[in-house]
Amino acid sequence: FNYGLLFDGGDYKIDDVNMIGFNTMDISGMVDIFIKDSKNHGIEFNNNLIKVTFAELPRGVLGLSYGMYKDELIDIRIDKINWEKSTDAKKWYVLYHELGHDLFNFEHGKGGRMMNPISDRGYSWKEFWEDKDTMFEAYYNE
């Protein structure tokens, strides 16, 4: 496993929060950062009910969105065992992917590469950063 591929020394901050080193067990805090990131991209959301929980998911599944097409609800479930085994870059990638379903109502294949089905491979910070910006642009341009 090559950790060099996962961190390229870039600056991955949303406002004053550095995503690298963020406590990724604080998934609600991660959702708050996504919402800040969305606002920075000109996208506003209503006050949503946020329900983010650890749950046992099907084998190999890291996260699932249960709030797609329910605009008043953010409902994300994360498999704790798979979460703890994943790199921070992959955790952010998966969370943004699930929020792409939940808040943007993007189906797989819509909204750029970030909205493709998640693979078992690792994700680099650079991929995360580029793919999330592409997803925001796709939402903004719809």
C-alpha cells in the first residue's frame, strides 16, 4: 500500500478546517464541512434533519444514503468496521459521494466521477478534491 499516493502535500481546507487530520469518527462534523463547502460553491440547503449513524451494512459497503429524494432529510449510514479500515481520503470521498445522493439527489453516473459507484481501491486527496469540485459544478449547472 503506497501512502504517498494518498497525500500529495496539498492544502485541503474548507474555510479554516483542515480535512487532513480531521476526526473522521465525527461524521456529523464531516457533514457540516460538506454543507460549508457547498455554501462556498454557491449552493444553499434548507435546515435539514441530519441523521448520520454507524450501522451494519452489506459486506464490503462503507456507506449508504437513505435520504435521496427526501430534501428535508440527510440520512447516511456508515459501516463502522469498514470505516475504521479506510484511509481518511477514502472516508471523505465516500461521505461526499453519499451526500451527493442525499442532498443533490444524484444517481450513480450523474455529477461526475465522484458519483460513480465506489470501488475498493484507495482514493487520493487530489482525486477527492478534484472530483468533489466537479460534483459541485454539475449540481450548480443543473
